[in-house]
Amino acid sequence: MTFIPRNRFIRIVCFLSAGFIFSLLMCGSIFRLVQAQEPYSENFVYTESNIPTENGNTILGFSQDKIGNLTPLPNSPFPTGGAGIADPTFTEYRGVAFLLADNDQGVIVDYKHNRLFAVNSGSNTIAVFNIKQNGTLVPVSGSPFPSGGVNPVSLGLAEDKLYVVNKNLDVNNPTQDAEGSQPNYTGFRVTSEGRLIPIPGSTVSIPSDSTPTQALISRNKKILFGVEYEVALLRSLRILPDGRVVESPNSPQPLPASEFPPGGPPPVALGLQVHPKLPILYTGFLSTGKIGVYNYSPVTGELTFLKAVPSSGQAPCWLISNHQATRLYVANTDDNSVTVFDLADPTSPKEIQRVVIKQNSAAATELTFNSNESLLQVVDRRTSGNILEGNAIDVFKVNPTDGTLSEIDSSPFPIESINGSFPQGLVTIPRHRL
């Protein structure tokens, strides 16, 4: 063993320590330089272009910084292998214009944020993508897959089971055989590779012209809720362990006569959202400007109407709640606004704010939070066949104290309308996923 004099030992330690500190400083400088050259992306945001031409539909991907600014991903847009759906003239169907756009959850992701699913409404297929670490979408083998019906508009995921709403309504695309089939809810098993395998006996057909719009899955993954726009019904389906679905007691349920008396506005509901912690279902009574509140059984899915609360927004249609279960946010289509409700009493939401979106000639639709719920995104859609502007993603800062909203300076982020297209579906995932 070699003996090192004490003074020399101290000098060696100090020299090594100084070198270590210098290395740390250099690493810090390089790290700051990299940060300056490459702005950090907090989240990835995706929406569907919904372009109606053959193989024209795409997923638009964006990188989002912590302030909310959106930057298109380098490889975006990502082809879905199918067609979207559009109403270029906004022709009325049974007295309702814009009916084709009335749907929710056209784009969803799995709970690990590793896979994205999207409807091809104009070609009756479902596109499935793997999400790479840089946000790029890569189609899984065999994508897109048949949707099990005509005009798929909404998707819901319960563990490894995907449920599709086929609306069976495409009045502007005569190549789709909507007249020879019925609307339905149908299920698929998602394999480990992302392929969709039809679940035998999982299809529930409903009457023609029901116009189902959503496949909302309960928090415990045992109930599927649907709203059928044209016939004013809420549907509740129990998900069995093998993936089949059966009607819940008192399903389908008409909208409450007490809220839609004869001679008043027609009974119309759109948009469903469940409370994050309690068995409560919210929906938009858009023709009366109210929010409907229901209890449901987490076991059977049986619905019980409780009340309707007023909203100052015109045509409340799409809803989302924060994970803390303190706020409910509602997109109002007719006046392009968002209302914020306090959920201190979850059965009696109380409006605390209504904020009008900056741009005109647009209709607010689907909403999504970023990963830490500091930002809220809203999809805007054009509302006139004569005006091509209006398609956009609007971004709002969420006040951490009271949950109120303020639109960020760089919002809205325009989306081009191609052949009458309007965007649908909206999801946000964190850059660093599970």
C-alpha cells in the first residue's frame, strides 16, 4: 500500500473536486444551449382533418409548449387510409343543418398514451396508430379496419375493448350504402399489436335515423352511454366480461318531459360526460340551454334523471370535467363560447363564467385538457358553406385558483378546410408518457 502525504492528498482531492464542478458547469451550459436551440414540448395535440376525399383523411399532430402555443409536428399530417365526411353546403336534413358534425370522441387514445384510434366516417373504417416518442403516428399492421357499419363517428375504449358508434347517416355521399343498414353500437377486441377483431354478439342495432353521436365509457369500464340526437333518447348498455353489450334497465330513456313540455323547444340532447368520482352523468339539453344531470348505477347502468340547470351559453353540446371533479366545462355551439361550472354540489352545477372564443363564423365543439390541466383546447368548426374560415383549435389558460379560462394570445390556430372539411376529434397527451 502506497502512503500519500496528507498535504498532497488534500491537493489531489481539491483538484478532482474542481474538475468535477467544472464538468457540471459545462454540462449545464450545454443543456441550456440545447434548450435555447430546441424549445421544449410539453404535450402532443391531435385532431382529425376529416377531409372527405378517398384516402384524403388525416390526423393533424402538433407539439405544444407549456404556454399553449401549437407547432405542427415535422411529419404531420398522418394519413388515416380512409375518407372523412363533410357537408359543403350545410344542407338541412329533417330540419337540422350541421347534423353531420354532431358527434364526439372521433379520435381517442389508450390510457398509456401509446396508441391512437380515429374514425374514417366517409369510408366506414377505423384507423389505428402507434404513437412514437417524438409524437409521430405509425399505422399498425392492417389499419384501417372495417367499422362494422356505416359512418362511424365515435369511439370508446374499455380496457382492451373498443366500441364504435356507426351513425348510418351520410346524406352528402351517395356511395355509402346508408339506406341498406341501420345505426349501431358495436365492439372490437384490440390485440396487443393494435389490430381490431370483431367481438361476436356485440352489435346493438337501433332504428334508422336515430343519429347516435357518442360512445362514452363509464369510469369503471362497465357501462357504455350513448345519446341519440334525432329521437331524443339516452341509451345505456352494460359491458359484459366477454365484450358483448346488453341494454340496461329503463334503456333507452326519453329525455324528461318536464324539461320539454308540448309547444316548447323540441327535446334534443348532445354531448355526454361522467363525473370523475361519482356515478353522475351530464348532458347538454341544447334546445333549452340547460345541462341535464342524471344518476346512474355503476353496476347496471340504469339512469335516473335528477334535474336540469341553466346555462347562459347557446346550444350547450360538448362537455368535459377536470380530474379533481371541481369544474365542468361546456362548449356552446351557437354562440361559440365555453361556460365553466362549479361542481361543489355535483348534482347542481353552478355557472361561474362564460367566455366567448375570439374568432367569428365558427362553432365550438369538442374539448380536451393538456396533461396537467393547465390548458384547455377546443375544436372550432366552420358554420357556413360560403365561408371557408372557422376551422381551428382554440387554446385557453386555466386559472389554477378558480378554474376560469382566458384565451392565450396566439390562439386560434387555423385548420384549412379542404373540399368542405371540418375537423373532428381532439386529444392531448404528455410528451413523456407511461
